[in-house]
Amino acid sequence: MKTKIILKSLLLASTVVATFLSCTDLEIEETDSIITADSGSSEFTPLSDPSSSLSDLYNKIGGDFQSQETMYAMSEVASDELLIPTRGTDWGDNGVWRQMHTHTWRSDHIFIRNAWNNLNQSIFRATEILESSPSAQVVAEAKFLRAFNMFFVMDLFGVVPFREVTEGPDVNPKVLSRVEAYNFIETDLLDALADLPEGSTGTANTGKATKATVNFLLAKLYLNSFVYNGTGTPENATMQKVIDNVDAIAASGFSIDQNGYFQIFEPSDDTETILHLSSEVGPRIWNTLHYNQNSPDNDGGGWNGFSTLSEFYDSFEGAENSNYVGDNQEERRGFVPDATTANNLNLGIGYGFLIGQQYNEDGTALKNRQGQPLSFTKEIPALVGNTEVEGIRLIKYHPYDPTDTEDTESPLVNSFRRHQILFRYADAHLMKAEAMMRMGGDATTLVNELRVNRENTSELAAVSIDDILAERGRELYIEYWRRNDLVRFDKFTAPWQLKEVSGDPNVNLYPIPQTALLSNPNLVQNPGY
């Protein structure tokens, strides 16, 4: 026997089926919920094992954030870093990717709806844990995870629905304004600090909430405060909080990594990773690679979709039209192996930006499916009607994995390792630099401290506020933060390749999904939708 309940606006099914849901109302098996419905009333029964439920929540969040859709599409595909052009019939998908690029989404967009559902479900699950009398550390971790998910709802949508566990299906969730949500998030994070471990460098301590993760999210919250409170003007006292939180992270031992930029994205120890999610990184690898490129552990080959804009590529130092070894490029732009540098360690697959002729690991020049040279072009002429080779590809998580030693001759090949970085010290370092500038200070020294640790990257003579945004792009591309940055710098509505200027500040927020509006009358659609 099962009990049917409706958790309005908040719950959805598991990550596996989330993409296929068409509404936010959800029928739940009795074993999936600790709320029971009886003649319209609701009774909350505490979770029997809050620690186990906390582990399940970490895994759920990792699954939510590993997709190339939902929050990733809204954060990165909608920015000036990514473009998914339609190539023949590939990546048409009823226009959902093109709508992200051109900012022409509607309230029924599937990525937006599923992101809303995923994030809000995690908020509710964290609240369930908190109301189940867990240990002090479990309370602190659950508060961090609730604040983490609430931050993204507030950032993407501007309001946050909230349901107490004691409220039954007949009660419409209340809706927190952006300022109310900001205060709620800040309170959860500050409450969590005392009972969390310090956090330290190395993979063992960066997959769960620590004082360092809390300080990072607080810094992110404070840096965007003038966006969230609607004033448009940073306050010096709040920017000082950003600096203080970043200094606290540094005091825990985190620092700019000096062992190679792309090494940071391997599942091994480094000094930068503050929080990684238990997310498979396969989508970050295969969505950009061509069908005929080397694809160990992925028999279907690459998915030949995700590309970058030529003007974003041009923001890096190096040759204008190629990225081979020796093209005088800065380290963060990566490299493309050529016939002489392709080998069984790089698999013929480059790091960073893949442009021009691509090679197999034995140096053989690859061809596309029509038998023509597999040579990625710099320009993408249009959103539709493209060939297989148009567009520069970009990759940070490489399929080569030196930590996998099953094959001792060619250690690799663990392309679906669960280690996606979301909080990184270089981001915190640049947040501090930006906060200093917004207080009227000079951040040139701080920015150059980062750049000198990135090989073949020249120091800057001076740094403007726009230089900070550009530096964040070069350092943090496809790491989930570009839309957030563009909104804060008032650049999200600006034009870029194959996207006209919208001039409409309403697109700085996504629409509330139409299904959520129908199920919770307390919600009001965002302006412009």
C-alpha cells in the first residue's frame, strides 16, 4: 500500500527520471517520504538515520550538478563562453540549446523547470534532516547543503519557495523574497561554521562541507549582495566581509596551485580544491569531442556538441588561429597535440581549447564522418546549418586519468570519475581582488599573483574592473560561475556572437516554471515573462 501526497513546487522524482517529468506535482512512494497524509493533515516522522540521509543528499546534489542541462546550461550555455550549434539534425532538440544562447527561453523550458525542481527538492530534504534530531555536525552539514541549494535558487530565480516539514499538502509553500532568502542563507551558513571541520587541501577533505566551504559560499553571497538586495551599489562593509572570508580560507592552507593548471581537474591532491561534488565528469568530456576522437570507456564516441565563441578564445594570449604546442599560448588556454606530440598519455586529445586538425594518439590525422579532415574551425557561422567541424571545442576534465592504474602501461581511462570541482581557491582569490577594487583599492598585485602561477602568462601593468571579469573568464571557464559573474558586472544582457543585445534586465533572472506557478499560488512570475 502507498500513500499519495503532493509536495507543491518543491519535490520531483529521482535524478534519473527528472529530465522526463512534465510537472512539479509528484506522486511519492511511502518509503520515499516521511510525511504522511491523513484527511488533509500532515504529520512529520523524523528520519531514522539522518547521517545516511545526509550521505544520500550529497550524492543527489552531485547527480543534479553533473548534467550538461539544468543548472549547467543556465550558468554556462547562456553565457559568452559556450555555444551549442545545431549541426545537421544533431543538437536541434527543439531549439532548447539555441534558446539558452540567445536568451529567448520561456517559462516552459525543460532545463529551467528541472533545475527548479532539483534545487528545491534538495532544500526540502535538507530541512527533513535538520528536523530529525541529528548530531551537531550533521546539523551543520545539512545547513550548508540547504544554503548551497537555496543560493542557486535565489541566484537563478530571485525567489525561493520554502515548506516546513510539518506543513501538509494542503499548505502552499511560502515564498521568500530575494532579500529574505539572502538572510536565510547567511544565517544557515553562519550557524554551520562552529560545528564543521576546518577543511584542508587534499581530496580527502574537500567532498563535504567544511569551514572552508562555508567561507567560500559566504564570500560568494557577499560579493553579489548588491545584486541580491537590488541597490546596485556595493557596500564597503560587505566587500570587507568577502575579503575576511577569503583570508579565512587561505588560513586553512588553501592557495593557488603551482603544479600545473589542468592537474587541478584530476582527482588528485592539489592546493585549490575547496569543494568537489560527487559528479561524473563524463558530460564535461564527451559533450565537446567529435564522434571520431579517442573515447576510452565511451564506446559511443564523443557527442560533438559544446563549442566556444571565437571572441572568448581571443581573450587568451597566444596564436590567433591555432593552439598547438609552441604557439606561445598561456597555460590556461591549453594545447592541441599535433602529429609529433600526440601519445598514449594525452590520447591525441588536447587540454583547454581544441582548434584546427585533431589527431589520434599515434599521430594519425583524424577525419570526420564524411572522410574530410577533422579540423575544428574558429568561427561558427550560424546557430543552425553547421557541419561537424565548425567551432572550437573546450575541455578541462581530460579522459586521461593518471590516478587510474588498472592499465600500468597507459594509466587511464576512468573518464567517469566522480570529482567535479565547484569551489576553488583561485575563484576565492579573484573574489578578494574584486572586492578590493569595489572598495576603491588596487587589485593588480593580487591578480598578478594568480597569473605568475599560470605558465607563460604575462603580468598585467594595471587592472581595471573589466579586467577582473576577463581574468575570471580565463581562469574559471565552464566551472558554473560565468552567468553569475556576467550579471554582477552588468554584462549578461550584452551582445555576443550569434546573440543580439537584449537590453532587457529581466533576463538576469529566469522565469518561474509555469508548472510551479500553477501548483503554488503564492508564487508570482518574474517580470518580463
